[in-house]
Amino acid sequence: MAQGNDVPLVESPVLTRALFHTTEVGDQVPEQLFTAVAQVLAYVYQLKRFQKGRGRRPTKLSEHLPIPDDYQY
């Protein structure tokens, strides 16, 4: 569905599991995960600008996002 609507996919199993186990749909992102989520969003926005010809290609997103140990499942 994302690919059909031009939505970039970013894979981060550790962040995905952390969000899955600590939130429900509509919940606020836990403060401990703000930085990791912000890094993903910044990457996606930079990628979309690049794809529209209005920016440089963003550097690859780190596989090691800052996920606290107590949020790793």
C-alpha cells in the first residue's frame, strides 16, 4: 500500500517492536523513543525532497537508532 502511494519505507525492526509493545493506535510516542522517531521522520522528509529534485540524497539512516535497553523487545 505504501509503495502504491509513493510513501518511502524505512525498516527498523527494533523501533517497530518498541512502538508495537508500548503504544496503541492514536497514542503519543513515548518520550524515550522521540529521538529515534525524529531521526526516521527527518530521513523520510529529506528523501522526499530529494525525490522531488529539491535537495541532496540523504545519508543512509543508521541501523542503530537510539532505543533505550528497556524498550528493546
